[in-house]
Amino acid sequence: MISQATLAETVERTIRGLLKKGSETRRPVEPPLSSPVSPCDDLRLRIAQRAYELFEHRGSQHGSDLEDWLQAEREILSQA
């Protein structure tokens, strides 16, 4: 089981990677198009993409990144 601290660090890194720094609108950056190097990377990318979709669905309102990530994680892992 992943620790809460590790999960929080992963979420923070992922969200930081999806958002442009220094932009007033803080528009998200598209995920990289390169192919994942392992099944774990593929899973992480799918979760990040779904979390971003949830963010957009909420009108791109910031402040619920952890909730989006956890919801995306539940959805993706339930499909496995």
C-alpha cells in the first residue's frame, strides 16, 4: 500500500507538471506523447489524464487536485 506522504508527493508533482508556472490563467500543459516505459508509468499516466478530465469537468477550478487524483485513481483501478 502506498503511503499518504508518497501519494501526496506524486499528486503534487503530477499537478505541477500539468500546469504552466507563472501564467495568470495557469493553463494546464498537455501530458507527454511519449510511450510509457513500464506498466506503472502507464497506470500513472492514465490516472493523471483522468484527473485532468475531472479538473476540466469542474470548470478548471483549482483547489481540488487531491480529490480529482483520488477519484481518478478509484475509477482507473476499478477497471483493472
